[in-house]
Amino acid sequence: MDSSRDLNTLFLGKVLLRYDRLDSTNAEAERLLKAGTPAEGTVILAREQFEGKGQAENGWFTSPGKNLTLSIILYPKFLEPKSQFHLNMVVSLAVLRTLEAYEIVSKVKWPNDVMAQEKKLAGILIRNSLTGKGIKHCVIGIGLNVNQDPFPEDLPKAGSMKTISGNIFSLDDVRKTLLENLEKYYLLLKSGKKNAILIAYLENLFGMNEERLFSDPEGNRFTGKIVGVDGSGRLLVNTRQRTLTFFNKEIIFL
């Protein structure tokens, strides 16, 4: 059932393609881009995904009709390829503000998971098609756990808006709130406010300026403080000896 509230955006979500079942919304978005030029802000929404993907080709589990699984097509030609991680920041902040609108306190876990009470509520997967001078198009995939409860035993770190708050939410209402927040931050980025977005991202970054235990993929443990991200989106961790930089999957939070 649709929420009675109107979608308050200029362009994002004005074209909404609903599917009962898809392999993945990102894959459908890529098929649309190969076939033509969909309107910027086109949203592909699926009640069920059977080949949903997370970061590094990890699977994304979701029960049909319980959560939001959607993809958005954008054309951020104004953004230099070296600044593409700002798109991750924009989407992460949009999800965080959406949860905040429903009184759920969350943090962004680098690079772009969103956590509440140590549980993962949302994952983001962004595919950019680059040209020599810019970004030709961008497909933003978002999986936001809304009403799922419980989760499989092999996903002990997964949570949802329902498991955190005890409430059941309208998927359409949450979707509209999410798209409104995403357009807000995307237009902020388009207007050149990259530093403001970086500051907001760091203010909401899980583990920022906290002494924490980490591991590398080989199992070597070390302690350090997250002190920021660089222009390429690498995580900056300050140890007692030096500041280390990590790409995704090069560091494990313990």
C-alpha cells in the first residue's frame, strides 16, 4: 500500500519502476542504461531480489516484501573521477538521516554500511561508469532492512528498523524519506559543497577518533584510531608509529 504522503523531490524518484521479483535492481538499472538513457533519478524497486549483491560481491539477504531494495540512476558528470567517493558519502548520509527521521540513532561504518546498536541495517553498492574526464553514469544500489524480524542465524550482525525500534514501518513512507534525503545531499554535492559533506560524514563515522582493535586480512592485529578518509576514499588509521591507509577489505573491525 502506498503512503498517502507525496514524494517531495524535484526529480529523484519521479520515475519509479516497480518489480515483484528481480535478479537485482542494480543489474536491471545497468540493462536500462545499455538500452538507452533513462531519466536521471529513475528508481528501480523490487519486492524480492534473488541475486542481490553487497560490497565485494557479497550476497545481500532480504525477505520478500519486508525491506527496501532499490537502485537509482544518476548522471553526476559534474564530479571528477578522483572525487567519486563523495557519492558514497552522500548516500550514506541520506540513509543515516532517514533512520534519524524515525528516531533510530545510527552511524556510518566505513566505507558505506549503516549501523545501529552494532547491527547492520543498510548496505550500499555504487557502480560508476567513468569517461576520461568524468563520470558517465552512476547506479546506486541500496538495501535497507525495514520490517524484517528475525534474521537467519548465520547473519548475527544484521538488524532492521523493526528489530531496533520494535515498530513496523510503511515501506513506501521510508522510501520517500530516503529519496528526499538522497536528493538533498546529491544537490548539495552538485553545488560544490564537498567539504561540508566530508565533515558530516566524518561526524557520523563509526569509530572516529576512538582507540579500536583492527586486523588485516592475514589476521595480524593492531590498535589505532580512525582519523578520516582521503580523497580516494581510503580509511586513515593513526597508530602509535604512523598513519596507515586502507582500501575496502584491507582492514577488519574487531
